[in-house]
Amino acid sequence: MEIISEWGTVFLVLAIIFGVYMSFGIGANDVANAMGTSVGSGAVTVKQAIIIAAIFEFAGAFIAGGNVTSTIRKGIIDADSVAGSPELLVFGMLAALLASGIWLMIASSRGWPVSTTHSIVGAIIGFAVAGIGIEAVHWEKVGTIVASWFVSPIIGGAIALLLMLSIRKLILNTDQPFARAKAWGPVYVFLVGWIVSLVTLFKGLKHLKLDLSMGQSLIAATVIGLVVAAIGKILIDRVKIDEKADRSFHYASVEKVFVPMMIFTACAMAFAHGSNDVANAVGPLAAVVSAVQSAGEVGQKAGLPLWILALGGLGIVVGLATMGYRVMQTIGTKITELTPTRGYCATLAAATTVVLASKTGLPVSTTQIAVGAVMGVGLARGIGALDMRVILNIMVSWVITLPAGAILAALFFFLFKGMFT
């Protein structure tokens, strides 16, 4: 208690610096994963991807980011185990943020699409085992999170594959694919608006004092979906058939119809990602702020000030703008060849999986979902369409991430403990 009273302001400043640094790393790595399909398919430029992410990542973090932060903040370790020594929790959360931030910088500079969720979960486990004891970790909760790392890419891949097969049946394998694309386009755009808004409303926006019933959520989501579909129809109607391009590639004009649709899926993915992954940066930050403001009381519940969500959203956007292009290149061009139709399926599938996971409060890995979704659209053309060497390298980087986060966090924990006690 005395340590927190004496050094509280220093802990707050360090937590904010490390939290922004961690969210910067998320922007450089995980947001690049989220936007890579849109850029890789040629639907949006890197500059446009950054503008989309700036608006919708921030909106997702601020509007719908409050649910997952509680899992990161209090679901992995037992708050009772540090109730008598709240400074241990503060040292640990600072160590976890710094360790994760550093690992993400290393990975992003090399173009490795690693998981920020693996990174922060590994870091929290590392400090808890090293500083408190192995019994302080909620291993059953960790087991659920680990299971989600395997299940979520399979779900993302399966949804992407089904979407791709539906486009093939309804549009590509018909007598007039261009006309069918323009007819079905608004329906696919409606799906984007409806799914993302529905799951966000189901999740509840209690921290914004907005909590709708299931019926109200369904009506609101349908209205949002119809508005998005109407805007999509206006953009799709502007697309004209390109006979010259069609001579060299039969579906060139169809792909052009999907370009404006990809903008909607890019917005949805950015929103979904912001709602889920801001937790990785602001969950530990919220724990430190709560401990300092309550003069050392460690509770299983802590308020989540909106300025913390805003800070996380800001860091994410800056990270993408400055360092995101390397990881974007890996996921957008190296796993499989993406076109706007394939990119649409991969991005919508990934966004749907992320928001569903965010609703349940499960901190899944956006990286693994995005890679799973890209593999799903690749599999629609057969296993030969995938670059297995690139996929293997990505998977190796995933395996390294958790122990790297744990070891770094344990070292930083002892460093902070030595400095302040």
C-alpha cells in the first residue's frame, strides 16, 4: 500500500507510456493483419487503409472495446492472490505491457504477423508465475483462450470458404456474371452492416449507458444493414462493364463490382479489430489505473474510463500508419493470390469471427483468424493455391510469441520490483 501511495503518479505515467507503446505495436502488427486482405486484393491503397483504420479502429475500441478488457485485466490471474501486495499487480502489468510492446516491435520490423493476444497473455502468465506463484494463474481460463487459438482460425476459414462458394454459385458460374454481381452485391453489403452491428449491439454497450433488448438490437441492426446496403448499391451501380479487361480476364468486371464492397468489409474488419484487440493494451493499463486510484485495493472489477479506450485507439492508428506496411504485405500478398472477391470473403469472415469472439469476452487472436480466413479462400481453389512455406513460417512465429512474452515479462517484473521496493 505504501509503495503505491509513494510512487502512484510514477506508476500511472509509466502505465500510460507502456500502454500507448503496446497499442502502437498492435497497430503495426495486428491492424496490418486486419487491413492486409483489403490492400493485397488491390481494393484499397495503403493510404486509404490507414484512413479507414484511423476512423473505424478508433470507433471499435471506443464504442465496443469495454467487454474484452475485463478478460485480459482480471480473468487470467486471481486478484485475491495479490490483495495483500497490490504493488505486485502493478509491477506485473507494467512488465506485461513493456514486454509485449518490445516483442511486437521486433516482429513488426521483420514482417511477422504474430498475435498480440498471445503476447499479452503470455506476458501476464510469465509475471504471475515468476512473481506470485503458479497457483495465481486461472489455468482453466488460459485453457479456454488457448483452445480459441485453434478454433478461431478454423471458424474464420470455414466462413470464408462458404462465402467464396456462394459467390461462385450465385455469380461467377452463371451466364451473366457481371449482371448477377450487381444484383447480389447489395445483399452481400447488407450482410456486412447487419452482422457487425448486430453482434456489437448484442454484446451491450453498458459503458456508454446503452443496453438494448434482443428485439431492439435486431431492429437496429437490420436498419443499419439496409442503410449500408443502400449506400453500397449507389456505389455498385456506378461500376461499368470493362469489355477490354474482360478479354484478358473473364471476371475482370465482376471483380470491379467487389471493389466498393471491399471498402465496407475493410471498415467492418477495422471496427471488429478495434473492439477486440484494444483490450490487449488497455486491460493491463486499466488494472494499474484502478489500483493506483483506489490506493492499492485490488478488485476483480475495475471501472474502465473512456479516456483509456481513447488512448488505446489512438496508439493503434499511429502504429499502423508508421510500421504496418510490412505485415500488411505478408498477409495480403504472400499466403495466396487475392482478388477483390476473395479479399471480400476473407475480410467478412474474419470480421464476423472477431466480433462474435468479442461478444463472448474471449480474447482471440485476430492474426490467426485473418490467416485462417485467407487460407479458406485459397482452399476454394485447391491446396496448391496456398504458399505452405509462408504459412509454416507464420505458425513458427506464433509458437515463439507466447514464451517470448512470458520470459521478457518475468525479467521486467523483477526489474521494477528491484527499482521500487
